[in-house]
Amino acid sequence: MMELGATSEETTSDDRFRAFVSYSHADAAIARKLHRKIENYRLPARLQGDGELTGHDQNHGRLGKIFRDREDLPAAQDLSEAVKQALTKSEALIVLCSPDAQASPWVAQEIELFRSLHPDRPILAALIRGEPAEAFPAPLLQGREPLAADLRKQGDGWRLGFLKIVAGIAGVPLDALVQRDATRRIQSVMAITGSALIALLAMIGMTIFAIQSRNEAQHQQAEAEGLVEYMLTDLRTELKGVGRLDVMTKVNERAMDFYEGQGDLSEMPAESLERRARILHAMGEDDEKRGDLNKALAKFTEAHRVTETLLARDPENPDRIFGHAQSEYWVGYVAYLKEDWETTEQYWLRYRHLASYLVAKDKRNPIWLRELGYAEGNLCTLSLQRKDTNLSSNGACLKALEQMKEVARLRPTDASSLLAVANRYAWLADAYKARNAHDYELKLRLSGEKYIDRLIAIDASNLDYREVKIKFQIAIASAYRDLELRDSQFELLAMARKDALNLAKLDPYNERWKSQLSAIDAIK
């Protein structure tokens, strides 16, 4: 029989545990989920055999057995002795932190015993409920500081928090696991995309051949429209997050084919026409990312014609107002990229007018408030780019920032709201840069970067967030240069270059990502 204080080298690889999960009974469901996911997780092939611990290269990349006392204990008479034996055989301790865990004497004893048995082995604190002060058991804060992962939605989120735990157990770099997770996400979305396209084609076929029954045709039409809506919302969000312009193009073309096959567009319902306009917006946005502004403008102009007609038919309908506001923005955006300031202002002023009208209808609607924030922000941007002398760009930019911060207050977990606040910080910083107020410029940029870091913590594999992060790094490095903080400048540019190269490899069609490398090289 093994002594209580025996080391892991004295046990066989068959009876040791890669980690011991300590938790309160109230958190049993999360403990089971974490247990299952860790045991099923496979390390990337290039990391198998790496790390501080050995063994996962001999198990096809799996980390090994995880001990969870409620399931892994035999029917022993002495529960505490069985726990002691399991803790002795465990390479790491994972503590699920919550108010219930903090109040649990068993969790506290397991932490103390593991630390006394293995003072040099990792203890991983996984925050699942409550704030740290009310969730961390007291023994956890004594001695060496534990490695922490925040599994809460407002923290690291489940995806990144789980990868932090895996990295801590396996002793491998977190960045390598995040990169592999992003690659898997791309593959998953690609599989979903293929299924969605096949389903859409099937829906189109069923719609065409269902004319034998009017009710059946209407049913199939509704299902096809619902699938197009999915492609414009959830699927497009996923594709943008993994950076696949080529797949987004195919999705948009298939969706457009559906409407082109419906015959006379003038006989289509308003909702269908508006959805078709949104497809044109999406296609134009993708053309712009590829650098083809003429194609983008053609799509946006056609969408503008459609939404303008729909609004004229139903001028008080918020959906029609919102739809046409998007068209006004996109046409103005192409003019902005072409540095046609007069045309830009015409369209963006109309965009602000429509957004203001929506807010007047419902001052507490966060979506309408966000649109007005976008509109104010666009005019701030325009003012800075054309170097207005008759308009206080600081005032316009500050107004846009305050608008977006209010939206973020109403929707604290909404990613688009957090991103909008970060962008407004960046443009306000540009206003101070134009006045050579580089100290305050740097302060604003660092404040905006914190919002991007929050987004990356929520979804570490979202490539759109990483693109914005690189933009912030470039701008901050420029501010360091202007303040003659050269060491900070060069260190940050090196990080930005590494991230930009990784993005460019993932999507060779994205010209905007490639251009970031030139922007990095331009900062001397």
C-alpha cells in the first residue's frame, strides 16, 4: 500500500490522474461538463510530448484521466482517505470557484491537502459564478498565486477559459491552443456552410415545384426565406469571425439566386425585397474588402434604390427607416473611401437624420441609439479626414463616444456595442493627434484597446476582433513614436507584425488584412 506522502514517480501511469477537480455539490453540473471536455480534448500534434508534464504524447494527444470525486471514488468506507489517495496521484488541482465553493469546508481541505502534498504543482482556479472576492476559497489565496481562468460570460468565457485550463494542465503555450481552436472553428463553419447551401438549394427546388398546392408553396417560401435570414445573420457572423470572404461570396450568391428566381420583383412582399437589399449590402461589403470599390458601389446603389422605394411606400415603418439608413451609410462609405467628401457628407447626413428619427420614436431602444452613435461617429470621422476648420471635430467625436458608451451601458455583453465604443475612442484619439496632444491621444487609445481585449477574452478565435486589435497596436505604436518612447514602439510593432502575418495567411483574399503589414512598416 502506498504512503500518503509518496510522489507521483512512485505511482504507475495507469493509476495517476492528470488533474483533480475540486468543487461544491451545487456546481456538479459544471464539474461534469468540464471533466468530460478535458478528458476528450486532444492537444495539437506538434505539442504532443511538449510541456512540463509527460504522457499525453503516448495517449494520442489526450491529457489523461481527470479525478472528480463524486464519480471516481469507489464505494469506500473512508471517503477522506480515498480523496487523499486521489490528491496524491494528481498532477494538478482544478478548483471551481463560486460562492458555494468558498463556503465548502471540503473544497478548502482539498486545496490545503494538495498544496501540502505538492507545493510545486499547479493549482488552477476556474471562476464560474460570483465575483472573485465571494467565490475564491480562502486557502486558494494563501501561498503561491493560483493560475486563474474566468469561465463566466463576462470574463474569459467558456471557450478561452477552458483553453487556459488545458494549457495550465499540459504546460503548453495558450496561444498555440487558441490558434488551433480558431482553425477548428473555421473547419466547423465550413461544414455548416456546405450544409446550409445544400439546404438552400433544396428549399429553392421545393418552392419551384410546390405550385401544385398554394398553401404548400407558401409554406416552402417561408422556410426558404427563413434560411436566407439565417445566412444573413448567424452564418454571416460566424464566417466574418473566421475570415472567409470566398465562402461568404458563395453564400450571398446562392441567396441572391433564390430571389432572382422569383420572377417579377415588383410583386414580391416588402419583407422579401428588404431582405434582398440586405444581401446586396453584404455582397457590397465583401467587394469592398477585396478592394473592388466599383462593384461594391453598384451593389450599394441597387440596394439604395430598393430601400428608398420601400420607405416611400411606408414612411413611418421603423424597419423601412432602418433599412434605408443602412443604404445611405454604405453608398456614403464608398464615397468616403474615394475621398469624395461632398458626396460622403450628403449621404451620411441623411443617415444621421434617419437614425435621429428612430431614436425620437423610442429613446430607450439600444439598437436605434447605436445607429445614432454610428451616424455621429461617421461625421466625426469625415471631419477629421477632410481637416475641417469650421467644425469642432473633438466635439463631434466626443458626442459619438458618449452615445456609444450609453449603448454599452444598456447592453454590457453585446459585442457590437463594445466594438463601437472602442472605435469611437480611436477616432477621438485621432482628433487629439491632429492637435499634437499625444499624451491624451495615447490615454484614449489605451482606453479603447481595453474594450477590444474584453471582446477577445469573450471570443478569442474571432478574427475580426484580432484585426481591430492590430489597428490599435499600430496606432498606439505611432503615439509612442511621437512621444519618443522608442522601446515601447518597437516592441508593440513586433507583436502587431506577428499577428498581421497570421491573419494574412488565414484569408489570402482579404486585401484589408494584407494592407496592415504596409501600415506597420510605415511607422519609422
